Amino acid sequence: MESLSFAKRLARSQNKPILMVWEEATEYPLPVLIRNANGRNVVIDNLFESLELNRVIWEYFVPLKLNEQLYEDIYNDIKDTRSQSYIDKFNSDALKVMDANGNIIGTSGAFVELLNFSKFLFKYNLDLTYVKDEAFSYHTKKDFYSSFYLASKYIDYSILVNKNVRSEILKLADIYFDEALTFLNAIEDEGKKSQLQRLNLTKLKEDLIRNKPRRVLRQLKKFEDEEIDMVNKPLVSFLYYTTYRLLNEKENFEALESEISSLNLKQAQLIVNLNQ
């Protein structure tokens, strides 16, 4: 497939990531190692010419081969809003795994003599049904709310994926948080302060998932200097509760337990389980 817009539509409808490569990169062979049905490792001389692997790729991804003529337009869209490491991934000849909006989740890395394609497939075997509704809302209308809710959903999704790709899903969430902040800064709204507070509090969940409870505790202490909006208080309670769970401070987390919804109790337990 060579149409980015069509690949995005297909990715949304199939809840799959996109596997993108620059067209010129396919002019050179990419040897890969893959485990066959008998459990044996087999070397395929060129991923780009293997009909068998093409079928496998379609099972996991929406494959996309982009012409370099599109480079400048895409680059101009991201050059001022992405980190240098992201730009480097975009520029590279590596295989790029993207979400349905064309944001890079991860890559195959620098080309080596042999890419272990079985490990690559295992890492990026992502069923994006979990974020389907939020992704559709974002596609329909890009604003603070759709960006924020998609970012938040990706944080929750990171808890469910395999650990090898978790940090990349969290970085993807940050892309949408940054977009949400840009939208928020551009509007004048009486609820703006509360929304900014909620965004900053929600981002703290990332550090809980990364098992950095003391960092979260320090950040929460800073929030004590400002008035917590009523709508954000359940989130603050959840953050404190999960932090104390990770720190195994039983007296503190038991005191908060009655304030936490059953859904958030389950999520807190999932985060604790990740870090045991």
C-alpha cells in the first residue's frame, strides 16, 4: 500500500498499527530471522520480496510503503512539535510502527546484519481495539478533549501490553498530551485551570506505571499548594492510593481505600502487579 490516508483509514477500521517504510529503503535487501511452524529459526534473504512474510505482515499490521516525495510535507507537520529522537526515527530507513494517526510508536532500530522478525512481531503485536472509540473521536474532531482522552486511554492501554513496548506506548501518550496542551493554551475558558490541572495529574500515572512512586509523591505535594478542583479530587485520591500501594505504606493506602472507585481499585492493582 502506498497511500498514507488509506492506510490510516484501514488501521482505524482494523484496529491495527501501520508498518511504514520509505520506498527507497525497500530497494536494498533486508534479511530477517523468523521462527517457522516447526519452531525452527529460518533466514529469509529479503523481507521486502517474501510473499509468505507479506501475508504475515498483513495479519499484524497495515503495511505502507511511502514515496520520498511525501517526506517534506510530513516533516513540516512534525518538525516543531516532536523531539529530535522522534525526528531521527522518522528520517531513518528502519521499519516504523505507527498508530492510525501516523504517529511513530517504535521502529526496527538501526539495520543490522539480521533482524529477528519473530521478536519484532511479538513486541508490536498490538490490538488497538482498546483505544478505538477515543481514536475515532480524535479523528473526527481534533481538540483539547479528544487529544486528552486519547492520551489518557493510551496510558491505560500501556498497562495491558507486553513490557517490551510499554515505554513506547507511554511516549505515544505524551504526543497526544502535548497536543492537548497546545489546544488548551489557545483557548480562553473558565474551566481552563481545572483542565490543565487534570492533564498534569493524569500524566503522573505514567510514573506510577514506571514504578517511580516517590517521584509521584513529590509532585503531589506540590499540588497541595494549589486548590484541587472538585472534579479532580478522585484522581488525586487514586494517585495517592496507588503511590502508597507501591511504597507498601499500608496505613496510608488503607485510609484512602473507601474513596477509590471499584474500577480505579482494579487499575491500581494492575499497576502494582506490573511492578512486583
